[in-house]
Amino acid sequence: MKHKNIMVLGTASNVGKSLITAGLCRVFKQDGYSVCPFKSQNMALNSYITNDGKEMGRAQVVQAEAAGIEPMAYMNPILLKPTTDKKSQVIVNGKVLENMSAKDYFRYKDRLKPEILKAYGYIRENYDVSVLEGAGSPAEINLKQDDIVNTGMAEMADAPVILVGDIDRGGVFASVYGTVALLEESEKKRVKGIVINKFRGDLNILKPGIKMLEDLVGIPVLGVVPHAELNIEDEDSLSEKFYKKSGPGEIKVSVIKLKHLSNFTDLDPLGSYSDVSVKYVSRASELGNEDIIIIPGSKNTIEDLKDLNEKGIAEKIIRLSKNGTAIFGICGGYQMLGQKVVDPHAIESDISEIPGLGILDLETVMLPEKTTTQYSGTLSGTSGILAGMDGVKVDGYEIHQGITNGDESAILKGENCIKGVVRGNIVGTYIHGIFDNGEFTNSFLNKIREIKGMDSCESGIDFREQKELEYDKLAELIRSSLDMDKIYGIMDGE
């Protein structure tokens, strides 16, 4: 069959483009099509490593899972990972190109169009349907020159567009109208429908506004998607999970909200347990009543470690660790647990060496070559908070610039680098996605349950199976909210 496509643009960041895209991917899959997501350029600190060792944005991983296909870097050929307020690491086709300032990248990005077209061309040749996602807003008039991710990408792919607005944040009519008004005439012609997302309330009250909006912009509203609580990974930095607890569970988990926090989706599986409550903290005063403190991944370990020291958070974590609170470091958080972090090549900072928290006898050295690989291993030599977990399998992936070694026994081994350790109540590992492993996570939580005098749970949650159910729920939400016949008609050129 002839390839069909559709592109999802939004009036702003965090309006729900990624989930709408994932939902459409699931619907098309259920309808019997081979479907592939595509986002030409993604800016995110949440990333994933493919089977062939390439790095891509997690939103496209979620969308690929919803489509029932293996995530591959051609679904997200350009990934920008901010390293400072003014610079980003530019990743092209899954491999690091270089660090660039925003000004330098803006001048350079036009040279990336051939790579984008090559990646999308592969999708066009190998899938029935593609669902493209834009970034931020297509109405950023100061950035529209040589656009490669919003209307510029729609033109390159010759894709019809649906525009998503978020009514939950307020001002949805103004944001939709203003976005359309700022588009060029050729861009407006591509916008074939509008979706109002995250609606709460009585739809009958909204309907007159929908009719007035359609009259103003001359574009039909394809549906209103209600606000829904779905347990699907959200990579956006504006994620609501940063500002609220996941639930009233007896096991309390505090996640340190680092300035350069990356791969916070590592923590999503914990929130699936009814007896676990997860909150993100950014002040020392917020720590002290939890059972577990997690220091997650960081795109700039040295600067984040410096920030934790200045805020008194590092000192508080050290004190709580001595009182028995479980401390769990992942990737950059693992590096911070050691005696020091050394950066001889000034990869992350002009600080060549910084003391760590000093609660593990390890040292980390930052190296120019980045480790990007999937990982599969089995725990051995476990003790302390992980005692009795020998033989438990751990699958995940690694994304890190440094190597870590020292006077600690490895429970997860790797070439020239210790991948995971435990000492008493302290755990550190380079493995992203470690909590996706149900047996590991439940065994770890059972140790906490035992300490708290709670009953243990016999089996953990199969997080991968749970995600499949959530994708089906998302597809049902899309089918019940949007006019899929019209969307299919749009894709057929109507």
C-alpha cells in the first residue's frame, strides 16, 4: 500500500503531543497497519539505548512500544541533550556529534536536513503509516528560519497536520487561534484538524466555544480528549510528577531533583506499587522522613554534585545514610556516591576534580568516549539491603561518560568498570531501567517492607506487561474522543 502519514503539532510544550502520537500509533497498529513514530529533533535529557548501541529520545521509545515495534534511532535522528543553560550535546543518528551553543546549532542545523530525510525515507519505504511529532510550538517566529522539526518537517514529509491545544492550563482558544494566525499561508493549509486535550468538565458547556473557534480559524475540531491518569512514561521537563507525590504508600521514596536530572523515567515503575509513595525534592529541608533516597541520572554530574553541596543536600544525605536510610544512586547518582569525580578532559565542567559524598570507596574518571550500550547481567555477591538476591537477572542500558572503580565488590560486573555495588544500605549502579526488572524491584522493596515490619509481596509487577495494558487504554481514549474516520480521511488526502 502507499505510505500514509500524519503530523502532530502543539500550541506549546507539554500539551500532550507525545501521548497523542503514541495513542495514534497504537490505534493504527490495532487496525492492522505497520506504523512507525518519527520526531526529527528532540530536546530531552531522557534517552534510551537501542539494541545496536545508539541513543534516542524516550518519547519515541514509548511511541515505538505503542506501535509494537523495536525502538531504533532513525525514529529520532537528532537528539539535543542540554549540558548547561547555553549548550547541548548534539546526537545525530544515535551518536554524539559534538557540544554546541544554541547560536552555533541554529546556524548548523540546516546541514542536518539530509540526515533527517534519509531517516524518514527509510520509514516511508518500510512502514504503512508514520505518525510524526513536532517540538514545542510551530509559532515561534524567531526560530522558524530553516525549521526542521515542526512545519518545516511537515513540508519535507508532505504530511497533513493536526494541532493539539491543552485546555487544562487555560487559554486554549487563544493559543490555538494565535498559533494558526502566526503560520504562513502554506503552513495553514497543512493544518487539517484541531484536538483539544486534557479536558475536565461538562462537554456541553465547551461546545459553543468549539463552534466559534472553528468559525474563526476555518479548521475543524476533531475531538476533545479528556484528562486521564495513565501510567505511561512522560519525558517532558514540565512533568507533573515533579510537583506531587505518586500516592499515599507506606514506603516513602524521595528522589533528588537534580538541576541536570536525566532519565527520570527510571523511577516510574516504583509508582506502580500501591504501597510506595514517590516524591521529588530539591531542598535539604524536604529530606528526613523517607525510607529510600534515590539520586538519579545527571547530564552534568560535577555541576549537580556542586549544587547538592551548596544546598546542604549532600550533607543531609550523608547523615541520613548513617542513620539507616537506604540510598540508591543511578548512573550520575552512582558516581556521586564515591570518594571523588575527576574530569581531566573538562568534558562536563572546568572543575577538574570534586569530592563525592564519600559513602562508597569508588572514584569516577570522566572520559571523552561515551558508553552507550544495552546491559544484561545477574546479581552476585549481594549483601546488606540486597542480601539474598544472588541470581536475580537485571536488564537495562547504560549512558555515561565516566568509568567507576575502587575498593568495592561488584554485584554487577563490566569490562574496566564496576556496574553495580552494594554496601549495607547503600546501592549504586550504572544501569538505567533497573526498576523495570520486576523481580529485582520487588525483592529490594521486600527488604524495606521487612525493616518496616510490613508483609512481603510474593511477586513483583511486570512493568512491561502493565505498559501494554496502558497503551491499549490510551488507544481506547483516542478512539472514543477523536473522529478517527476523519483522521483516516485526512491521511487519504481529503
